Amino acid sequence: MIGPFEILVGLAIMLGLMFLGFHVATTMLVVGLLGALMHFGMPAINAVGEQLWAAGEDYLLLSIPLYILLGEILMRGGATDKMYQSLGQWLNRMPGGLLHTNIGASALFSAVSGSSVATAATISTVALPAFKNRKYDQRMVLGTIAAGASLGNLIPPGVAFIIYGSMTNTSAARLYMAGILPGAIMTVLFLLTILAICVWRPSVAGAREGSTALMEKLRHSVHLLGPLAVFAVVMGGIYTGWATVTESAALGVIVCLPIAAGYRKLNIAMLHECFRSTMRLTAMTALILVAALYLNFVLSMLGVPQALASLIKSADVSPVMLLWMLAVLYLVLGIALETMPMLVGTLPVVFPIVQAAGIDPVFFGVFMVLMCEISLISPPIGMTLYVIQGVRGEGSINDVFQGTLPFFAAMIVMTAILIHNPSIATYLPNLMFGK
């Protein structure tokens, strides 16, 4: 067993290498191998292949490429464009106009894609042309897209929940149910932020949007049915017990195919592009995950969970204080690290501390995902900010940075709400599955 000081040194080395730009998977694997070699010798090194195989054969992880593929088919199949237009007709009369549509469309797409980066890319592609000839403040436009994208993992089915569940042996179904209320509250906070800014400074929203007849709105609402049907099939299959998380993801992909066919976009070329993009994103995610799970294996052999549990018990820190300390830590890390390194790089060390403090692992999963989503809109590293700027293709990325600030503040408010009201995350899982 090693002590807390050695644990902190190892964590500092790993995070330091990530700050310097070393590949996340390589960094974690190297740290794990060094720890194994120093304390156990070659037998632990020889076990690398077996551990990596065991980490990668988890049936739950098969859902990751399926959820990515699901979002790709909807995006390339034309459903996202129509969804955005339909939501715009319902939301554009509110103070802030189409800015609300960015949040609403992101929330709906998040409910089927499970990826914040995919949500950022998709909504940027659809939304930015819609604002081209309208006199909206560009920073607000970019900020609302970035904020909406941060719902990608928080609203189920988020890929981050799958990774967290796999690493901590926490039920993915419970995590999905736990994300519903926080995701809904976060969406409302974003909408209220837009309302407050546009009431205070009406000029950021430009001219008031024209109204659309009720019958026209209802007629175009048919384009919302596709994404809603996918969400109903995926989540309904999980919560009725009819299908596992992975099986529900496969069912969601099947439902997406006739939707793409209905928009006359389903063809071999389109599917080929969907498969290529899915393979690329899955390979990147899987490489990081298996390296993190090997590091987790080494830390367990070294007795890190027991050492950290003893430290927390001796420190006598309340759960609320501990969560605020972790929130500050993740806000600082989010300035320099992306979501995946934050999640898989710190979880093996942080989770034993949380367990020792008696914090519900399902609640902590939601807390962790929220912290990771904040990192996505934290300059200067936030991944979604660069995705949005890449789609935009003009101007300075400082516009994106400045536009996210009000929504960054809203996410801090959400963090406070969640920490002091943990039942927001645990109520629905306990209601559906029991305590």
C-alpha cells in the first residue's frame, strides 16, 4: 500500500504530462506501467494484455459506438435541420428570438446523440446560417450554441455516463434516469439567462422575429416526431426493462434508418460517412478508456482506494464541503484539460474518496458529468468552443469565449443547486428502481 503523498505525486505527474500536450491514453498507460514496474516488477507488466482485454470486452461499452452512430444518422439524414426549423417557429417569439432555438434544439438533439461535441458540430452547422442575415449579437449566438452543446452528456443517453458507469460499476440505467431532472433544470437556466440578457439589453436579439400561424407550426411539428421517437425507444426500452442500455442503443439506430429514408437521405454514401465518423470517434474514446481502466487496476493493487478512504475519515470533512472542494478542483482543471482526461484521469483517485464520504455514486456521476460539461465551455481549452469556431470559419475565437461567460455562470449556479439538493439527481432513479 502507498501513502497519500505518493498518490498526489503520481496524479501531479499524470496531469502535468497532459498539460504539456501528451496524448491522454499514452500518459495514463505510461503512469500505470511505471507504477506497476516500480512496485510489482515484470509480473504486473506481463498482465497488461490481459487487463486491456478485460477492460475492452465490457458489453456496456458496445453502446458507445451505437449512440455515436445514432447521432450521425440523424444529422446526415436531414432530421436535425427540420427539427431546428420547427423549434424556431415555436420559440422565436420569446425575448431573444432564435437564441432560444439554439438551446431547445441542442437539448432535443442531446436526448438522442449522447455527445456534446457532436451536438456542438451539428447545431453550429444548422444554426449559424440561420443567423447570417439577422442582426443578432454574434457573441450571444455563439454562446448559446456552446451552452446548448454542454447538455450533450448531461441529458441521457450521454456517453460520459456509460464511461463513468463502466469505471465505477454503477448502473447506467440509474445514471440515465438521474440525468433527466438536472438536464431539464440546466436547460431552463440557459433559457432564463437568455431572457434576462435580452430584457436587459434588447439589442443583442436584433429585430423581433415574425410570427407563424398556429396551423403552420403544428404542421411543421411533425419534424420533431423523429427525434422524440428515437428518445422514446431508447429510454423506454431501458426503463421498462425490455432492453438493456446497449440493446436500446441498437434499437435507436434501427429507428433512425426509416427517419433518414423519409427525408430521402438514406443511401450507401451517407451510411459510409456515418460509419467512418463513428469509427474515428469510437477509437479515440476506447483507447483513452482502456488506458484509464488499466491505471485503475494498478491503483487498486497499490491500495490507493484504501489509503484515500483512510485520509478522508481522518480529515473529518463534510460531504457538502468535499463536493465544493472537488468542484473548485474541476473548475481549475477544466481550464487546461478536456472532458475525457478529466473524467477518466481523476476518477480512479477521486471515487474512493467519495465512497468513503458516503456520497451516493449515482449522484456523484451526475456531478462529475456536470463538471466535465463545464470544462467544455471553459476557455482556453474547451473543445466545443473550437468546434463551433471551426464551423463558423471566420472572426476570432475570442467572440466564442466571451459569448459563453453568462452561461458559464449559469452552470456554476446549477452546480450549487445540485450540491445542496442531491435529491434532484437521486429522486427518479430511486422512484423507478428503488433505493
